[in-house]
Amino acid sequence: MVIMRKLDKGERPAFTRVDAPPALKDLVARCLAHDPTHRPTSMWEVHRELTAILQQLPDTSAPTNLAALLSQPVLQQPAHALPSGTIQLVDEAATSDFCAFVRARMRREAAGVSVSRICRVHVGGSRTATFLDLFMREASSRSSNHMLRPANPADAAFAAGLHKLKSLFERTCLGPSPPCNIVLAWHGTPAQYVEAVCRDGPRAFRTTDGGFFGAGSYFAMELEYATRYAMMQVLHAAPPMPVFNRSILTPVQAPSASGEYPVILFAVSVASAYVVTPGTDYPADDPSQPARWGFSSFYSPDPTHSVALMPKYNAHFVPVKYSGRVHCVTGKPLPLDTDYQAATEGVDASELLHMARAVSV
């Protein structure tokens, strides 16, 4: 009875698909019109309009590889399939299109860091297919479920950080302003783990702390910044751990047999990213916990306990600069070296924290 009364009053359910073309929304509204004279005159008319709308839609067939998703033929994998669980690192000629593609995403060069070679990663099994399937599912879900589209804070620092991240998104076959995006980001790892990380993906194996900016796998937008993680010593000791100072390029981890430190380029799926800022995400110093002074509210000094990402977001994006023993918000001296912290001015690099939905390139 309630539904009948609403219909008699001319009320109709709202059309909530934000990704629907305007012509389809108009057709649905006319089909549901309370006044019969405002409706299509026949199903043939509806059929003709639907056909015209379909012809205007972009190709939505699911891409089968990264090359198709990013419209980058240079990323095309070889036709022969490797056995599941196997991996090949194939050296590329320095003048190849693939090397040019990778170098264009280094984003910053620094003294003391040079690229000796670039390898293409071939991984056997269905990891890339699974990544693409999850990416397309996430895009579809965000199009239809408003709960997956959180309202971002309105402050200028958040907006500036989000603008920076968006400038790093790769163009995909989903068209402009897609509900889900790909960013190519760097992940440094000790040489003995490089093949396992390429094959199995990055994992949040916390060894020194629970994460500066939350729980998850950390990536850097800049190759130079990621090399600092390739040089880190992996510790196996009880907490509390010392903070590793990434501001100093002093190797504490042995390089590979050829004297190199590996850094891996990953395609990372970003649906909704929360920007960590000094003005919003740094609590007042608690006198009883001096070890937390100068760190974000997402920081945990204990590697066995990490702080979750912001609700409804699947990534944190953090423009950072070196703070050391100076509080990044108050400017006061600190008892501990806080290393790199969130910043709005004088930014040195950017970190992307994600729940490991990524695949190596």
C-alpha cells in the first residue's frame, strides 16, 4: 500500500548509477514518468534509444594485461607462458622503448644514485590476471556503491596532496575520471628478496616499527627515495626497534652479487587515497609517550601492532620531507630522530601506502 500511494503521488525511485550516461538517465526518467504522455510511445522507441546509447559507450571489455589496461604496447608480455611460480628477470637494452618508459617514471634523479640496468619482470601464473580482475571489480563497485566514495576533507593541504597524486595516475582504457586508477610506484627491497617480491608481491613484514603512516605496503613515487629501502638492514629482534634514518644514503644492507641495489616498479591500484597532512594527522604530544612525539597518529613503534588505514580508503598518500629531531608541526626539538614526516612545503618525496594490490612491471 505504501508503494502504491507513492506511485499515485508521482514519486519514483532515484537513479543512483553515477557512471550512467545522461541519455540513459533521461530515458529511464521518461519510462517512469507519472504522466503517460511523457513516456516513450512504444518499446520500439526504447529499443532505438538504447541502441544509440550503447553505440556511444566506450569499449568496456576487461583488459587481459597491463599493456591493454594502460594502452602501452611496450608493456606487452611474451606470448609463451612461464610455469606457475617461476620468474624471469630479463635485461633490456638501454635504448629500448621499455627502458625509456621506465626512466620516465623515475621522477627525480639524485647525486649518488645511478641506474646500472633495467630488467623486465616475467612471472608465471595468474598473478597479473588476478590483479586486473580485482582492479576491474573495484572500478565497478565504486561506480555503483556510494559507500566506497568517501567525502574528502576540504582543507587545502589535503587537496594539494590529492592533486599531486592524481598527476601521477596513468591513463587507462577506462576513459577520463575513472572510478579506479593505476599509479606506477617504486618499492625498494634487499637484494636477496627481489625475486620473491616480484613473484609474490610486496608484503607488510614489519621489522623496525608498525609503520610511520599506517598498516600496509609502502611505495615511493621517486626511484631515488625507494633506494633507501633497498639499503635497509632487515632486523630480527624484539621491539622497541631503532628508527632507520632514510635521510642518509649509507648502505647497511649488502648489495647483490653484481654490486647493485634492486628497486622494483609496481603497478598499484588506487581507488580512494587519504592524504596524510601535518595539520590534521599529528596529535598533540603526550608527556607519557615521548617515543611518539613528532610522529603521525597512524604511527606505531611496535612492529607487531600496526594502525589501520583511514576508514573507507584503500591507500594513504604522504608528501614528506626530512624532519629529523624537529617536530614537523610545532618546530620544537625532539628526543628522537623522526626521519621523514608529512609536509606541505619543501617536500622531498612522496610515499604511497597501500594494502598490497599491486603487480610488478
